[in-house]
Amino acid sequence: MWRVLYTGERPHYENIALDRIMLDLRAEGRIPNTVRFLQFKPECVLIGFHQSVEEEVRTEYTQREGIQVGRRITGGGAIYFDETQIGWEVIADRRSLNQESFEGITAKICTGIAKGLRRLGIRASFRPRNDIEVDGRKISGTGGVFEGNAFLYQGTILMDFNVERMLKSLQIPVEKLTSKGIKSAEDRVEWVKRSLGYLPSKEEVFDAILHGLSEELGMSYEWGQLSNEELSLLEEKKLYFASEDWVYHVKSSTKDSEMLFGIHRCLGGTFRVSVKLDAKAKILQQLIINGDFFVRPQRLIYDLEAFLKHTPLQDVENRVREFFENREWEGLNLSVEDFINAILFPIRKAEGLELGIEKKRLNNIIASIGGGLKENVEKAKVMLLPYCAKPRWCDYRHLDDCGECGGCTVGDAYRLAYQKGMIPITITSFELLRDTLLWCAQNGYTYIGHCCYEFYEKRYEIFKKASEEGAKGVLFDIVGTTCYSLGVEEEEKAYHGEFTVELDLIKEDLYKTLAVKEDISSEVQKQEIRFDFSPYLIDFKPSYYKKPKAVPTPQEDRTRTSMQKEVFLGEATIGERVVGYREAFEVLAKWIKEAERPTIVLGPLVFWNFGEKDLQEKAKLVRELIDKVGKFNVKVLPDYRPKLKKYDPAVEIDPPNPHHAVSHGRHDLTVLVGVHCYRTDFVIRLLSKHTDTKIATLCGLYGHPTAHLSTSFTDAEKLQDILSML
């Protein structure tokens, strides 16, 4: 028989003390298996067992607002609790669940909680590694700790939620504190009141959760209360869990100029590792590991830190393996390789000393990925540069090229790259970063890139995937208020011009680092690409539009999006069906004839004349297609720079808001032609999200299966076929 408790509203330190007490008593068999419900009063922020307060909590805000700060006995990340949230806990013997693994217990309990929420009418489900979500939005984060065969597993139910207060309490980068950042956070979190439209009573929530856990764990239960022993121990222990000795027992070292630090993400969580080195003797003097991972026993991290003190750098990997070899331990989705990779990350920075970087500036190196720093620099073939380091007025800001006018550090980096025989590329979107890294992997290129620590942490997986496929690299930090949230989900905001602060590269470190590469400037000549309006399509040029200094060229598709072939399914796709291109054209011709307000979008590859015969022929046939159909609304997408509302949606598309022009004309069919592949993916996503238009792409490369209809390798000859069908 399981015991069920509701221990009421308590300060965080009392709840944490009870966690420790009940886990210890359960391990000794002195209390029954227990389900506990709890609440916090006053509101608080709790950080994970292995996290540093300084790195996770905005303490000046929490102190001013009276928000208490505490530390859980479990791992995981920092969480804000208001007084409405309901905590739930399972304190039990793992053998009673017939589950031995951390992963198994996590899945079983989280599935039970999700079933309980579904009884309330909330469409909840378990999302590995340890979240409970509603339609992709997190409603409960969970985590646990083990003591022999006993375990404590806990989570929260967000009842009503103040997202702004949460963001301001935690060390969330300042960009998230804008109204748009808060809206983005709200879109990723769900709470009971918003999901149901009302706030059920605590008793209703308790009953639903217990039914779900009973169904999943096969338990029978009865309500009870804390024993006299538990209450006595609570009075004895609670002050310790309110003390600085407990709350601050994990110290931050990332602000210590003597320490090198690195961020390493893996399936099991995020490691923040700091090391102190004797660079001359090549000795690891001190190691500090913080993070939001789950391991048992809890002292494992402290033992590992002590074990590796005064280890020669060349022996660190073998010593880590030796530490784990005959040791009993368990981690949620963690392996020995994760610890090795996390510890070696900051150590690799020490090679910067050999490249002339001052010791106090080594943390300007974010990471050396896939190999040693010096080796990666010597082999570097590609230089990746952030668009946000270019001035806002620059014609090249949203292009992958640079005019090298001398007006910013990006131009300096371009000149240095050409001098060293490297290929410089400005990264303008997550899609372009993804394709460029995979293009590097495909060609065996090593890269030097520039971003911020937050971006690297957020987009770690794409760097990891590229490394596994052969693209090694070095990443340097950038200076200024960063646009770390660029990527698939945040790209809309970035192109809206939200990130208008101009950043800087750390030029001094870049020059010192690349001094190991020989100059081959005499052999590297940048080819100037000439362009003008296509004579076949110039009359669709908006009257206010002026020829810019640069536009996206054909080369941008041919090299940086070569990995588009990963999506290649065949000649054409209609929905989820793969078909021949003639069948697709027959369907498209039917759609065009039936459409009341069809639109055709002319991208740079046909709108401009680059002097390439095949593109000239394609532009000519696109014009014939427009004339033959007769009812196309023609919209140009001549470049990818935001128009900032200074455009006419009747004739032109704003790159970050392609749906605005389509919605403006209430177009029921949208045909894309001559638009670069990474931009086409973005347009499809925005049109699908904000409009009901059918989308067809006449792609010059591998096609776009996410469109309603798409043809691949659509050249002039194929365009002639659709003309004959109309």
C-alpha cells in the first residue's frame, strides 16, 4: 500500500529537507512507498544539484523582488516556482516498479503523470528525455535522484504561470526579456489554466494524477500524513537547506580569469566545465563540472574532479576511463564518452597559447570541435561569419558575400580569409548554416566560425552532426549584445530586424590564430560576379526599386546548399507522393487554370541576368509562362534584405514576411521559381503557417517535399513542357 501526502505550502528549504529525509528513510525501509504533493510559499527559484547559482539565477532581480533561491537534491536545470504551481514526487523502491534503469523509471512515472493530466482534459504525453508536454509545449519538467534501491522522482504541474517573472529570475539572455522574447517563451510552455480555460481545484489535480500513476505503476494507495520521525527530522534539517553552505556549495568559475571554460551538450544534458591548467608543465590543476544532468551517486562529480587533479593533459582521457572502469554509477542518457568530451573541450583551448593568444583571452575561443585547436586552424578551409556583425546599412548584411569596404570587422575577416586561401561565407540563416556545415563535411573542409556561447549551446546538435560527418572546426566568440536565438524557430524575429545591434568579431585573436597559415593571397583572386536585371522580366521591377551593390548569386545554391540532396525523393512530389515531373506539371496546370488569384514569385536566379545561358533561357520561358497564363499576380523577391515595411506588397515580397504579400492579394496558389533553396524552405514554412495558399516550387536543384507540389532540376526544357499543357 502506497502512502499519499499533501504537505501544503512551505518555504523551499522545508520541501528540500523533506526530500532528503524521505529518500534516506525510504532507503532504510523506514517509510512506505510515497506519493507527495507540495507547493512553495513564498515563490522561489530552485537550481539543480550540480548547477552554480551565479550562472543560473539573476540574483539582483530575485533579491529585489523577494524571490527565494534554493538548491534541489536532484539534478536538472533551474526552475522558477510561483505559489500556484503544484509539485509532485514519487519516493519508492525501484524494485516495486520492476524497473532498474534511470530511463525506465523516468518513462514509467512521466507516462503516469501524462495519463493523469489527460483525465483533466489536457492532451499531455511523455517527451524524452524527461519532459511532459502538451502539443509540443512543456507543462512539467522532471528529474530524480537515487540512493541504493530507493529513488526520489519529482516534477511540477504548471497551474497558472507568469512567464515574464520566470525569465527575469533566471539567467536568460536579455534578448528574451523583450515582449517578443516573452511571447516566444509562452509559446513553448503550457499551463493548466490556459489549456483548460479555468483553474481546477488542487483536489481535482491530485485525484487525476493519482489515477494516472496507479494505472501506470499498478499501485494501491491511501492518504496519510508525515510521521513523527519525519517531522522531528524536518525541524533538525531545514535550516541547513536554507543555508548558504547548501545553496552555494557549487561555485561558478566562468568569471575566473585563471579558468578556461567550455559548454558541452549531449543527450543527457548540458555540461559547463571549467579547468585550471599549468600551461607550461601541461598539467590539469583543477576541474569544476556544473550542469543540468542527472547522475548517481551524487558525489560522482566531486570524486571525478578530485581524481583528475594534477593529471598531465595527455593522460586526461585515459584517466577518465580509468575512473569509470570499475565504478558503479548511473546517468540519464549519459556515457563515459560524454564526460570525456565535456572535459576535453576547455582543455583544447590551451593550444591557443601556442598560436599567440594571451592566456587571459583564451576564453574568446568557444570550442575546437572534432580535434585539436592548432590542427583545426592549420587545416581550416572555410570561414563562417555572422550577418549581424555587418552594419545595418550594408547592402551585404543579408547576403553570404561582402563588399570589403573597410566599414566593419567582417570585411577585415574576408580579406584575411582570401589572403590565407580560405572561402569566407556570411551565415544569414539557420538553413544556410546547416547546409554550409554539411557541405564542409561532404568536402572534408575544416572551418573557423564566429558566434556567441548562447548560440553554440542552442544549436550544438548541428555542429555535432557536421563533426560526425567529417567537418571539424573552431568557433570564436563575438562582442556585443548577441542574436543567439537565430535558427529555425527564431529566424522570423531575426529577419524582422529585432536584432539591430551591430556586433564585432574579435579581430586581434583571429589574426594571431591564422598566422600559422601561409599567405597565398597572390593565388587567390576573388571573382567579381556581374549582374543586371533580366531583359525578360525587368518590366516587373517595382518602380521604386534600385539596383543594389550585391544580390544572391547562382553559386550560393550550387555550393552552400549541396546538401539539399538529402531531401531528394525523385523527379517531383505531390503532397507525400513521389511522381514523374510530367504528372506533376499536369496537376500544376490544372491548379493554375482553376485558381482565381494565382501568384508567381520571381527569385534572384531568374530576376537577374548573371550571363549564364541556362538561366537566361529559364527566365525567357518563365516570361512566356506568365504571358500565356495571363492572370498571374507577379511578385518579385529580388534579394533577401528585409524591406522594413518600405515596399509594395502588390508587386514585391518582404523576405522575412513572405506571407504578407500573399495574404495582401488573397492568393490561392503560389508558384516559386528562381528562389534559392534555403530561402524557399523558409518561404514554404511561413506560407504554410500563415496562409491557406497552395504552394508549388519549380526548383533548379533537389526539390522541396514540404511544398504541396515540387519539381526538381527544373530547367528550360521542362518549363517548355508545362507551357504546352496550358
